[in-house]
Amino acid sequence: MGGAAIPQLLQGEDHKIMSSTGTLFVVSGPSGAGKTTLAKWAIAEIPNLRYSVSYTSRPPRAGERPGLDYFFVGVDEFQRMIAADAFLEWAQVYGNYYGTHRPATEAMLANGCDIIMDIDVQGARSLRRKCDNALLVFIFPPTFQTLMQRIVDRNLDSEETIRRRMAMAKAELSAYDQYEYLVVNDDLAQAQLELKSIVIAQRCRRSAREHCAQSLLQSLVP
């Protein structure tokens, strides 16, 4: 991980985030749907929204920056972190490990920060079990053909990898009913507006503003 310090690990597989004040926005969708693009746009445009940087055992791709796109660690280090229960969720995808770091996530939520992360369907299911305040958003492509063309146009994967991605995409798309919100990423500006609206609506829920209401009512007591 380039010498970066790993935060102190919290133990307990069944540990759940119960009392933090932030919301964890989980954005999922098949490869090529645009979930990472939308998530990173959101943190640039929406105040008090932080991006959760995942850990991975795969090597960096061209243009990726350690600590900003991913924390890159070796397979042995990743497996050590699994054994130490350092992840809220982790998965092995196409032979590489990916995971959400538990202590860093808990610290941000406890400090009142909302977090947005883009992870696969498997990781979203795991987070739903472990994090009571996770809100799941699924990103749809307009058509399956558009999804395939986006993956091909990235020019990052071999033909075999593209075939595997498309096969996985079919299974991931069928899991949309496990999510609270659906965003169809046909027009990027519209998709950005919808994602921002979801964040704003969540922040206006009574449960999210309960402390404000109670503080106001207490100020009225003579």
C-alpha cells in the first residue's frame, strides 16, 4: 500500500453500524453502467459527501492513483486483513480481491459524514446485513447493447474478459429489486440529477433530521 499506515482494526464479524449519524450510499450496477463516474461526480458536487476508497489486490490500471482510486495491496496483505475482520464487505471478482475498509468507514459515519461507494451486487448484499443505515442505489444502462459497447470502447479488457463481464452483467441486472432506488444512466446529466436528488431526499427524512427537531423543541421550553 505504498507505505501508508493501515488504521487500527475492529474485531467482531457480527459488528453492525448502529449509531452513526451519516448515511452510506451504496451504488451498484454492472461494469460499464457508469456507477463509478456517477459516484465521483457526486462527491465533487454534493457537500459533506465522501467517497469510500476500496482496497484491492489487483495492480493499478493506467491513470489510477493509490489512495484516490483504490488502496492497492498484495494478495497476502489482503488475506491478512480478511482474517483480522478489517472489511465491512469483501469479494473476489475476476481473480482479484476488493473490499470496504471497516475502521475508515465507521469513523467517517460517526463524524456525521455521508459516504458514497460503488461496489458490486455481492458487496451490497453484505453491507445491507452489516450496516443498518446503508441506502442502495442501482445504476441501469439504457440497453444491454449500450452496456456492451461502453465496455468495448474502454479498450481495457480482453475479449474473454468482456465475455465474462457481460455474463456477470446479466446476473447483476436481475438483482435490481434488492435496491431502494433505480437510476437509468442514458443521459448522464439526468442520471447525475437523479442521484443528487436521492441524496438530498435521504438527508430530509425525519429520522435524519430528528436531532434538529428535538433541539428546536427543547429551545422552546422556558
